[in-house]
Amino acid sequence: MTRAFNGLEGLCRLLILAAFLVLSGSVLLQVFARTFLSTAPVWTEELTRFCLIYIGALGAGLALRSGDMVNVDLLCESLPGRAPWVLRLVCALLTATFAAVLLSAAWDYTAIGRRQTAASLGWRMDFIHASMLILFITLGLWALMRVFEMLTGRHDGQPILRAEDK
């Protein structure tokens, strides 16, 4: 199971990198065109927006995994005994539950996009709306993984500290 989640983490990171590189190229093209050409391509702004949406959708689960999501640590960690652990577990369960509940709405939202196209790129919007499916699937999976790791004693649910945070 851990190998599958490590693979998912690597895939999400790779896709975020790809979206960021496309975003960077689009912005550079826009700046270059506005500076040195008489007109700039209109589609670069739309492409940039789509890249940002996918970066957010793919990164939300990773942020939950690493603890980079916004937390109320001040309240949680000031509680006595095992209460902080229980609160982190309940929050992970609630996150997984909300993600599961919102999946059907995200599916409907994606399906609506089949009948729409992006204004300047002409892309079918279901490919863009699918970012919400990706968001809720990855967020739900990472929340369930946190619950599993907490219940098996592999992790206490606290944020993973990076070297620069220590």
C-alpha cells in the first residue's frame, strides 16, 4: 500500500512540475509578445489559468500529506493528553468524508463541460473540469492514508517537518 501511495505522490509531483513548466512557458511567451511584438496571443492567459487550477488540484492532497495545509495547530496542540491526536484523526476522517460526498457533484460538473469549450483555446471544458475530480480523489486518498497510518501507529498525524523548518 505504501508503494502505491509513493507512486501516486511521485505522479502528482511530476504532473505539478509539468503544469508549472507549461505555465512558465505561457507567461514567458505572453511577456515576450507584449514587449517585442505588436500583438500577444490571447490563449496564454487561459492556459495559465488552467495550469493554476491543475496545480491546486494536484497539490491539495500532497499538502495534506506533508502537513502544509492550513491547520489550527495552536488550538489542537494546546489540548491535553491524546486529544490532539484524536482531533487530527477526526479531521482526517472528515476530510475523507467531505471529499467522498463531493465526488458526485464533481462528476456532474465534469460532465457539463462536455458541452462547453474554452473561449480562446477551444478545448473541451470537461478536461478542465476534471481537475475537481482529481482534487477530491487525491484529497480523499491522502486523508484515508493519514487515518490508516495513524490507526496503525506509523504516523501521529502531525505535519512532516522539512529540514528548513527544524
